[in-house]
Amino acid sequence: MTTLLILAFLMTAVLNTAGAQEVRPQEKPQEKPQAGDPLDGRVIVVDPGHGGTAEHDDFRVGPDGEREEWINLRVALLLQEMLEERGAQVVLTRTTDVAVELAERARLAVEQEADAFVSVHHNATADPGVNFPIVYFHGNASENQASVLLARAMADRMNQYLFNGRAPVSVVSDHTIFPTAGTGVLRHSYGIPGVIVEASFFTNPEEEQRLRDPEYNRLEAEAYVMALEDFFYQRRPEILEKYSTVQLPPFEVSQEAGRMADMARLWKQDYLEGKRLMKSDADMERALELLTRSVRSFPDSWVAGKAHAARAEIKQRLGKKEDAETIRRRVTEFYVVP
Ligand SMILES: [Zn+2]
């Protein structure tokens, strides 16, 4: 008995010493995957973006009159039904076409201690030819790895289900579009794996017609289910404190309405022309100008990460090493794909 007690005491002492010396990058262990249906018992907050805005904004509408908030709600309601069939507990932030505060949507996720927060959106831009999925996570990729994991799964599944796997995709930080603080819903629910998914662009006339079709909405909802399944099958890293590894200076970009301006249509042309001009040392400043205009007018496009990387290269060649380093860091933290 005494020997056992002494042994136990020694063991505790050894363990304590080991614990004190060890510097752990993550305080809590990673959440392990579970057996059975990965969706069973999960608390998932589904947030149909916007609502009740038909009276006072004219940019959240397709060329044929379909509104984003309507599409978002149709997809979210189908998604709720499918997830509940799989045993998940689903909380919707709205069930009708009404306005709900962003902080209120996030609060639901926090209160419910949600396993995932998924904000359902569809995108708009000045160029009607544009149509591809964009998925946002909050803050820095290195700190928010669980959300990056979910974002990647979403982008892959949207591409597979809606674009036959042939679309370019963007998986980017919400700081690319709201440089100082990111998006309200993801900021206020930080710590819960969360994404904003823009499955496709309703400003593309053919896509707008497809998005009106409930069967197409169902296909999109299926893509969400598959992505959530992919996510819950995996080991999910702990989410670290925001800005604990790096805080990048804001890079100002055009906001939603500004991105609908005529100049914004040149995003790809500006990128390609900038890359072409980079071949000559004499055109370096002009190349930088065009690449910068490309990222400002479409900061989450599938060329934006590459455009920033090219900007870093130009800064480096112009001898501005610190600027180059900041831009490279921005690419790593904000532009996960491509
Ligand atoms: Zn939206």
C-alpha cells in the first residue's frame, strides 16, 4: 500500500515536471473523428444570407430579377431537411424573407455550441461571364485551420456538384473582402468552424436560370451535405486565438457595390496584362498598377492570390523587400486556394 502510494506520488511528480517543461502549441487535444454517421448528433447552424432587402438594395439581384436572399433560403431549407434526415440537429438563422442582424445569426451558433456554422450565399459581380465557387473562412488560415478544412471541402463539393469539377475555385479569408475585420457572422462566431459559401454567381444569366430551379437548389444542398460529411470524417484542428501568429495591415478593396462598377470587369484582363508587362523591367510600375487594380476590383477572384504573388515579386525586384514579405504573408494566410 505504502509502496503504491509512493509510486503514485513519484509518477505524479514526473508527469507534472514533464507537463511543465513541455511547450504545447495547442492547449486542447484535437477533436477525434467518431464512428458511424459523421453527421449524426452534430449541431449545425445554417445561415441563409441576407433577407428582407428587396425594398432597399438593387445589387443583390440577377439580370432576370431573381434575388440572392430567396435562393439562399431555398437552399438552406432543403439543406436543413437533408441534414435532419441524417440525424443532425439543425438551427436556421431565418426561415422566411426577413432581415436578421449579423451578430444575432452568429449568437445562435455560439449559444447552441454548434459543431459547424455554414452561411449560405450566392455571388454577384460586374462581369456577367463570371461563375465559380468562392468559400470564405475568418481571419488567418494558420490560426483557423478547422474552418479552412471545412472551406476546402465546401469548395471541392460545390465544384463537383455544380460545375462538374471544372471550375476554378477560391478558398479565401474574409479579410480579402472586408480588410479590417472580416465578415460579421464569422467574426462573431469565431472559434466555431465556420464558412461563408458562395456556391455560384447569380449575375451570370444562365446560372441565374438554373438557380431558380428547385432541383438545382437540391443539388447544391446535397453538395453541402457531402462537404459537411467530409469535414466531420476528418480530425479537426483546434482553432487558435485570432491574430496570435500574425496581424497583417489591411489592404483596401472595392466593396460590394463598387465591385459592380465597369472598371471591375477588367479584373482578369488587368491580371493577364500585368503578368505580361512584368517580363520587361521598364514596365514594372505599370504592371504593379494593373495587378493592384485587379485585386482591388475582384479581391476574391481565382486570380487574386496569383496577382498578389506577382505584386510581391515586383516589390522584391524594385528593392522593397519588406513590402514583398508582407504581401507573401498575405497570400499564405488569406489565399488558401489557388
Ligand atoms: Zn450574399
